[in-house]
Amino acid sequence: MISVVIPTFNAAPTLVHTLSALVPALVHGVVQEAIIADGGSTDDTCAIADAAGTHLVEAPRGRGTQLDAGAALARGEWLLFLHADTVLEPGWAEEAEAFMDRVDTGRRGPAAAYFRFALDDDGFMPRLVEAFVALRCFLFALPYGDQGLLISRAHYARLGGFRPLPLMEDVDLVRRLKRRELVRLKSRAVTSAQRYQRQGYLLRGFRNLGLMMLYYLRVPPRVLARLYG
């Protein structure tokens, strides 16, 4: 039913946890396959993908290019785009299945779904970041890629898919969806907090905000990718 597409680049430290969270849904037939779209990893990413029985495709590095390459190989009627450092919490599959059923049976129009953002860290700052992300989604209907995106293959094709962007590929696609076509699921997508811990929560938060402002000022994504690091 669902083809999960995960873009990777030297993602070995987190990929095992991301894939493990998909196993129950695979056993119950909700997930049909997992596709790893790799951008030239030099660590054990590809070995992990092979050992896990995923479909591995190599693509030029850049999340937009990698995601679209993975989607092109997908066999499922639904696509779930997921980052390699994001773990879906138990219960996500049942909620996703109910959402897909509503769309497939026509009880609601074509739509895409995303998960609640969470960080795998304790303390005040991680909760503050989560609150700001929730506020951004509520005010602007603008989830990021680390919240996952569940969308039918047909709707994805109508939107034109991911563009070959090295950064902001998630924002670029979501902006082509209407507000009524975006549904927030209650299940959490728990993302690694390593970047925040390494760079500092405040610095990382202001950096992300600055990159978004530059994007809306039409700074080329390749420049944004260099700033992102």
C-alpha cells in the first residue's frame, strides 16, 4: 500500500532506528516497500539498506533529486517521504491507514498528511522548538520534511513531484498544496536532535529561520544548501 522513500547520505548512525519503526507496518501490510535513495554515502548506509531488504537506488546528491528518484521506483499507491534520522512512533500506521481510506473512498478530497514534529531530547529547549514548529504549521500550513509527508502517487504526480533542489525541496512541494489538502496526524515523527545539540538550540533555530527568509527572498537553493552545511 505505502512505498516509503528515504533519502540518505552517510546516514548509518540513524538509519537502523528509522527502518526498525517501519517493521510492524510492513508485517501488517500497510507498508509495501522501503526505498533508500542514496546520494553517494561513504559509510555503512548502503550495507544497512541491503541488510534490511530495502530497494537501494543511487542518485545525484540533493534531497529533491534523491526523493524524486526514489518515487520513480515506487510500486505503492501511496508514498511516504521520510528523513533518515526520523523515527515514527508506534500507532502511526493505523492512523495513516485511516487517513488513506478516507481519501481512497472519497470521504474527503485529495490530500497529503504529515506527522507532529518531536525531538529525541529532554529539557525546555526541545519542547520550545516543537511548539514553534506546531505554530508554524498552524499559521502557515508549512510542515517540513522531518515531519514526513504521506501523499498518493497520483496526487504527487499531479503536483509535479519533487524538484531537483539541494534544499527546501520539502517547502517547494508543500507550497503547491492547498491548505485544505494538508492534514496533520496525531502521531509523532521523532527526529534526531544532534544538529541542535551540536550547534546550539538558539543558533540552529535562528539559522533555520534565516534560511527560510532567504528562500522567500528567492536566494537560489544551492546557496542555501551551502549555508545549511
